[in-house]
Amino acid sequence: MREYFEKIENLPQDEFLKKMKQCLIQEEKRFVVTANPETLMFAQKDGEFREILLNPHTTIVADGIGVIKGAKLLKMDLKHRVLGVDLALQLLSSCHELNKSIYLLGAKPEVIEKMKETIKKDYPNAKLVGAVDGYVEDKEAVFMDMYKKKPDVILVALGIPRQEKLINKYYGQFDKGIFVGVGGSFDVISGNKKRAPSFFVKLNLEWLYRITKEPSRLKRFFDSNIRYMFEIMKERGKK
């Protein structure tokens, strides 16, 4: 577990978002993974995903509060979260401000249509050069289209670890672009689902809000987090 924590960016969210904006201005290439305990547990059992997280070209940020708490138990200096939704929103805002281009892949057809409307309405200066739902079969063709259009920001909403594996497969072919696996962020940004109220966010209880809205998440949440805590305690016990 320590190897993941050692690689996580330890910048306050506002500083990290400024850093990403600067990368956008300078047309630097970046691959960002927003990690929660479930992310790290996938890496523990999936060698390919583990290699992606530990690859030097991958930037990891702590999205879930469980990552911060795990680091604290291991006496590691990791204090700052970067919320995946906020990162996606900041990139959209920066694309609007800087007249940069965006490519979207993932989510349900109705959600991707709402994303198109949201970008047109709220970020009119951003250039939406592609928007494909997650049910498209030929994803290689989608990435070939991305390659031709050379977008500045690529947001992929296919869920962990599928989105990261797909990005990693084609990442080396691109000369520029900020690639981010954004999970369910399109649902929130498009208004298809409500974001946790600020009260929950301030108390690091977004997970609780999501579970109250979607009880089906409960088993998945506890399965991943309980196993994660066992892994942390096992790591803590090593000399």
C-alpha cells in the first residue's frame, strides 16, 4: 500500500487545479487518476492496474477521504484531497477561459447528451470536438478519432479500472492532452444526479450521501472499504 501513497500528489486542491490549468496552457500531457480506497483495492488484485498507478507518467490524487485516513494510519504525510468532480469542472472552466478543446467518452447516451447541452450553455468558448457514450463498441475507433482531433482535455467516464486501462492503452500515441478517468462525474455535471450538499462535503461524508440516495452502493462500499482497512492494518504491522 505504501507504494501508492508515496506516489499521490500532496497539494491542496486549489494548487493542484492551478497546476492542471498551467499544463493546459503549456500543452503538457498528463494522465490523472482520482483514487479512493476502492481504486487501491483494485490495484492490489489487478497487476495491470497496479502497473498503471505506479507508472511514472501517471499522476494520482486522493479523491476519497479513506485514502487520507489510510495514509495517516501508516504515518505518511498525505493531507490533501482533490475531488474528481471539482477537477472535471475546473478543466471545463479552463477550456472555456482558454478556448481549449474537449473530448468526452462514457456514461449513458442520455447523460452524454445532457453533457453536450451543459457545455454549450455553461462553457460556450470550450470546443467540444467529440462526445461518445460509454456503450459504443469500437472504443479503438473513438481513440483514433481523438488522435486526429488532438483535444486538450479528454474525460473518460467508464468507471474504475476500465477507464484507466483504456486511457493507458492509447496514452503513448498522443503528444498532448490532459486525460482523466472521471467515473460518475458526468451524471453530476449534467444535472442527472445531485451532488452531495456542502455540509456533507465539508465533513468528508459524500459517501454517506451517495449511499442514502443509492442504497445499492452499500454492499460495494463496505466490501471495498473493509478489505482496504485490513490491508492498511496489515501494512501497519510490518516492521
